[in-house]
Amino acid sequence: RVRPSLRRPLRRPLRRPLRAGDPSRVYYGLTGVSAFAYALCFTLNMVFQVKVIGLEPLQMVLVGTMLELTVLLFEVPTGVVADLHSRRLSAIIGFALVGVGFALQGIIATFAAAMVAQIVWGIGYTFTSGAVEAWVSDEVGDEHVHRVFTRGTQVELSATIAGAVAAGALGLIALRVPIIAAGAFFVALAIGLLVVMPERHFAPTPRVERETFGHLRDLFVAGLHVARRRKVVRAFLLVSLLVGLASEVVDRLWTVRVLDDFTMPAILAGDEAVAFAAFALVGTTVSLLASLASSRWLPRHVPEERPALPVVLAALTQVAAVVGIALLGNLWLVLAAVWVRSAAQAFAAPIERAWLNRNLNSSTRATVLSMNGQMNAVGQVAGGPPLGALANVAGIPVALLVSAAVQLPTAGLFARVRRLTGRPEREVDEVGTPS
């Protein structure tokens, strides 16, 4: 048995840091390290799963589905730690589990290990989700947190680019090296936070504000109630479901299509690690430019009350890009289709968010936004395995074409939503009286 005098020193780092740092600097540090490590892993993760583990198309999709399902199931239980005990502790546990999951996949490199790794790092992600933002908001104060988040976004972007470059360099040694290195970075980050991450202003979340499965059920029912009465909300929820049904197979299998059907260009040393690191950098840059165009150029040219046209065009562009990924016979044209799809998603996202928010009352906004995200995740879990099985049987191009067909109605749903001014539609109760 551990004597009481020894028990306190063992528990002390879990309760408070050995050497507390400035909260803003700690946040910038953990944001930079985590973004670098995520890019280090994900830049070549799909290539690693195909070339080293040897996953088939269905297995590739099942790995992604396992991750989505894990996040759905554990988001609420792991939130208890952040709500009741410590956001600092929740973040430390989360980053450690993410690191263990990444390292497990890189070291063992089997389908079973990859599935277990998704569970481990998916649980870790749910520990960090929301906890880090809530922690820094408490520590720096509401009046300063916007500045911290803005600087944090800049740090995150820079670290992501650096991580993609590092992944390409380490991938020249072996494709598993950047995956294992990413795991080591996350474990080191957890240890570092144990030493320097302060928590001086934490207060347990009141019972009525905590997320529980019962709370999520109530949100779902309330969201359906709003959707039944509002055409815009109903359209967005259906779009999220359809995009989720279609997206998992595209996100997972475009890499397989490139690896199976094309030779890496000599200009990129003919090496898969260098090539896919370069592809990731180009994709990130294109998506960033599209997002900037959406937020700066579009408001001056498209009135707020008529957002449907650019959103419909973006949806059709995504569908056309998926068809291009499936059918085009030139490497650079396929990559261009991949980048155009990502750019269309980045371009439409802020417009869609603004459109949906503008047509919600404050009393229902959080409910509908939460449900909108959950519909996408449910779609990915439901749509991934069937389309992955189709890819195994009929080939990846066929699965991609079916995915495009599933997503095509999203353009029609947006087009059918009548033009609205900035005001929400009037809610009516069951007998038609304005509520």
C-alpha cells in the first residue's frame, strides 16, 4: 500500500502543474504541436493503410466508420470528465490516448490493430473535443479569448503545413515512421501539459447544463420539431444526412484509386511519400484560398437574402468532382478533381453556416446546429460500409459514381428552398397559430 505521505506527491501533477505556464502560450503550444502531429499522421495515413497494412476498399471504409461510431458513442461519457472534474485532466488524457492510438496502428500495422487504434484515438479525441476551448476561455477570460483563438488559428495553419512537409520527409524512411512519430508527439504533448498547463478558474458544470444521452435525445426531438415547421432547417438536415452517406467512401478511396491506377510523377521523385505530401500541401492551399474567397469576395457580390445560387453551384461542383475522380484517366486531372471538391466544400461552408443561422431563432439555434452535425456523422456510419462493400465487388469507380448519385439531390434541396429575407420563418404550432 502507498503511504498517505507518498500519495499526495503522486496525485499532485494530476491536480495542478509542476510549473504553471501562461495560459495563452500553453494554448498556442498545444495547438501547434497537435496540428503538427495530426498533419504528420494524416498526410500519409491512407497511403500507409493501403501499401503497408494492405487494406481492401471495404476495410478502408470500415476503419473510418469505426472512428465515426466511436466519436458518436463516447462524446457524452468522456465529457463528464471535463464537466465535473477537470478540463485540464480531460485534455491530458485525450492527447495521450490519441498518441497511443496512432502509435499502435503504426507499430503493429494490421487490420485488427487499425480498428482498435480508431477506437483508442477516437476516445482520446472526444476527451479533447470542447475541453481545450472551454479551458482556455476560462483561463484567459471572455474579453481576451477571441484574440487567442485568432492567433491559435494562425499557429494551427502554420503547424499543419510544417507537419505535411515533415511527413513527406519521414515517409522516405518508411511509411510507418510519420505515423509512429505523430503518436510520440501526442504522448510528449500530454506529458508536457501535465507539467505546465494551469487550471485556476475551473468550476464544475451545473447539472442542468451537462450533456447526457437523455439531453441528446431531447435535442433530437426538438430538432425534428423545428425541422417539421421550417423548410430551411429540413433542407439542411437532409443535406447533412446525404453528404454523410456519400462522403466517407470518397474521403477514403480516392487515395486507393490514385495508387492503383497511376504512377507517381517523376518530378516528385516518383516516391509516394513525397508525392502525397505535395498533394496535401496543394489541397490545403486551394481550400484556404476558396474559404478566403467565400468570406471576403462573396458578401460584396451576392445579397444575403439570396444565398441559394452559390450553394447549389458548389453542391453540383462537388458531385461533378466525384464523377471526375471515378472516371478520369489522367493523374493530374483526378487530383484536380480532388482539389476542386475540397475547394467547393470550403467555399460553401461559411455561406451555409450563415444561411442556416440567419433562419433560426436564438432559442433553437444550438439545438439545430448540434443536430445538423450529428446527421452528417450518422450518414457516414450508415453509408460507409455498403458503399465500401460495393467497391470491393464492383470496383472503386462504381462506388464513387453511386456516391455522386447519392449526393446529387443536395443541389435540388437547396434550390427548392424559397428565397428568404434575413428573418426566420414564423414558427406555427400544431393548429397553425404563430407561436
